[in-house]
Amino acid sequence: MPAEDLPRIAELAAPFAAVTVESHANTIGPSTLEFAVLLSGTLEVAVGLETVHPVAAAHLNKKLELDRFDRAAAFLREHDLDLRVFVLLGAPHVPAQESIEWTVKTAEYAASRGARRISIIPVRGGNGELERLEALGDFVPPTLAQLEAALERCLAIRSAVVTADVWDIARLSGCENCRAQRVARIQTMNLSPSPQPPTPIPCSACA
Ligand SMILES: [Zn+2]
């Protein structure tokens, strides 16, 4: 984004108490501060950490090494700017049976680096590349039950608000008998900061 556009963007954002910008960890620096100073509200910077699984991260984040993320997070902390982090559920190359665990580990990592908000994004196919990896056995689409379980485990993180991204949630595979209740349970967890998860869904079809 050309630097000369920033004052006008800040002017357009003047009615808002908070502004979130999505940024690559590499581009967080002095220009982030310049923009923050122009805003009348607070600035939150959203960064995709995706996964801390070493093999998957090597495939996904050729440009985002963990130390770059750490430096960006430290910079934001130092300057009192908020950090939001996107973590993936079902990242390619993460073994499906370890999927929930790595999502939780990644969220914990983000929280330990000062993230105040963490969004769990279930990986969605549709771009051809994931379908190719799926055929090779390197990608297993995440399920609704995994999203629910990952979010539930992340409620234990008290220094950040963790939510599940429910966009296109109908595309996640799951038991049709209890789908509606599971979606509702995820939405309850998204809206409630309580560390106590809502009552589990009993389902004879998928228990
Ligand atoms: Zn069920």
C-alpha cells in the first residue's frame, strides 16, 4: 500500500474505535507505527501464524519463520499495539490424528507471544492445490467435531480470546444427526469468554 494513502485511510477510519489490519509479519515495522499514530482509534494487527508444526510450517510458511513472527509480535507489544493471530485447523502435512493438538499448540504459542485474539480457521479446499495434496494423503479436510474440540481446548488459554471461524461451516464434514447442536455449541463458545465449556452434545449416531 503506498505510504501516501495512509492519511486518507486513517481519515476514513476516524469514526471507528478500533481498526484491524491484516499484515505479513515481515511488513510490521515503522510504517505500522506511522499508521497507528494517524488513527483516532486503536490499531490491531492480524497475522497468519498458521501452524507451528515444523514440517507443515516449512511447506506453508516459506516466508514466515517463527523468529520473524516472534520479532513482529515483540515489536507490536513494545509499541502497545494489539495482535490478532490466525491459526489453522487441518493444515496440510499435519497428521490428521494430531490435527487438534497442533492447532491448540499453535494457539498457545500465539498467546505466549502476546496475541490478544486468536481465530481458528479450518482449512478449506477448493483451490485445486489442497485436492492434489489430499490425493497424495498429505491433507485431510478438518471436520466439524475437530473444530469444536480444538476450540473447547483453547478455552483454557486465558490471556487471549480464542474463537472459531464459522464462515462456510456448513462445508465441514460431520454427523448430520447432531450438526446443528454442534454449530450452536461452537457459536456459544465464540460468544462466551467462560473457561467452562458448555455441556457436550450427546449423540447416539456419532458417539
Ligand atoms: Zn452425531
